[in-house]
Amino acid sequence: MCVNYGGRAELADAARAVAARVATREIRAENVTEKTLARELYLPDVPDVDLLIRTSGEQRISNFLPWQAAYAELVFAPEPWPEYNRETLWRDLLVFQSRQRRFGAAVNRPASRIFQ
């Protein structure tokens, strides 16, 4: 659970921290990588999200962990948070377990078959 957290604010803070390191010549701008930015996030040692469960039937991430959830599997549960329980968690974990994770890789199919 995150309280008073905003993913965009976290990314802006990380960008400011990297910019400050460039300004003080600690690092060179051309050497800034994704890893450089990731090290400036609020919790840099916490691994990326594997599964993000959104309750209440909402189908959006609402500015929640945009960097860390880039390759997360999303499950949208219809139950409101107060009704979410052990059984619904188990159901959603089984959904997650049944998925083939591609971590952003495209499905190897012609586009014509995708849009049929």
C-alpha cells in the first residue's frame, strides 16, 4: 500500500537528481542510462513489479509505479478493496501464473493476424 505517492513525481525527482549529478560533473550527460535514473528512484533496491492487481473494476494504473511496473502483468479485479480477500487474491495469482510473460517483447505473429 502506498500513501501520498505519485509515480510522475518520483520520476521528476529522479530526473532532478540525475540532472544535479550532471551539473556537478559527477557524471556526463552522454553516460546517463536507464540504470542511472533507476538508481535515483525512491526505492532503488526494490525489484520491479511482477504483478499489479487493481481492485474496484478500474482499468487504469492511476500514476502508480510507472517505471517499476513497465513490464508487470496487470489484473483488474472487480471487487472493491475492502472486499478483496484471500480467495480473490488466489484467483488473481492463478491468472498471473497462467500467463506467458514476454517483458515487452512482441508476439511473433503477422500484424494481419493480430487485427482479425
